[in-house]
Amino acid sequence: MYNSKEVKETIFKKHGKSEKDTGSAEGQIALFTHRIEHLSNHLKSNRKDYNTERSLVRLVGKRRSLLDYLKSKDITRYRAIVKELGIRK
């Protein structure tokens, strides 16, 4: 499973404050990025899967709103997470 408990713990440990800190903006952005990459790879081989395409668009929107929130609250944290994850606007 691409989104198992262990994978989530490592993502939150690396980008959040701890592996149990699931509410931080950085941790959620990192988790959304992981899910977006997985869905993008799925859509490359299954291009007519419109439900997955819709889910991908919704996830990108959620990540964008979290990034906008983080940018308005703390620009240094925003720049750090964008650089670390390689996200481009």
C-alpha cells in the first residue's frame, strides 16, 4: 500500500515536528505531495480514469490552499517546505 501507516509516520517525522504531529501545515503538504505523485503516476498508465483525475485536482487545490495559508502566516516556513519538496507554482 502506497499510503501505509509507516509511510505516513516517516513523512510526518521528516516534515512535521514528530511522527504523531499530523496537523502541522508542513506535514499535511508533504502528505498531499506524496499522494499527488502517486496519483500522477497512476494516471500516466490509466489516462481514462476520470475519478482519479478529479481526486488529483482536488488534492492539488487543497495543497495550494495550505501553501497559501502558510505563505500568509510564515514566509520562511513556506519557502523551506517549497524548496524541500521541490514544489513549483
